[in-house]
Amino acid sequence: MKTILIIEDTELNIDLLTQLLEDNYNLLIAKDGAQGVSTAVDKRPDLILMDISLPVLDGYEATRRIRETLPATPIIGLSAHAMEGHKQKAEEAGCDDYLTKPVNDTLLFQMLKKHLG
């Protein structure tokens, strides 16, 4: 079973993603960017769902730091911001894909299939 690291600080979003994914994936949870970086480097998940607006270390910087150790691990940026500039900034930081919140579960599963097979 593949492992997904969810880096998200909002309990409601963590609960939603957990409900969607827990039957098919092993899940790891980190609640801020710094914890997310250390968990990613330590546990080496198959994919990372990265909230962009995080405490301690934002999702952009956390993605850049994870990329230093895990250059090939797929990272999907998650943000409540739907503006084009946010998607581009996430991609420049190293995100492979980008989803806006609230997460559309159909799009999420399409991205997971694309990156995890």
C-alpha cells in the first residue's frame, strides 16, 4: 500500500482528506511546514499533499526543502487560492500539481492515479 503524507494545519481538511484516502493508502499527517519537511525526509512517502498556507514554514518553502532530499517524490499543492499566480508559484517551488480547496475528490483521485499509477 502506498503512503501519502498530508501536510495540513486545518483539522477539517485533515479529516476530509483522511476520509477520502484512508481505505486505500497509508497516511502520515504533519500540521506545519517544518514538521512536514522532517516527516517527509524521515519517512519518504510515495506522494505528498502540501497545503500552501502553513504555520512555521509555508508550503512553498517546505516544498523547496523537501525537493533537496526527495527530488522525485510527487508533491501536490493544496490551496484555497484559485488565482493563476498561486499555481505558478507552487510549481516554481517544486509542486508537480495543484488543487484548490475545497478539494474536488474526483480531481484528487485523478492526480493520485497520475502520480502513483
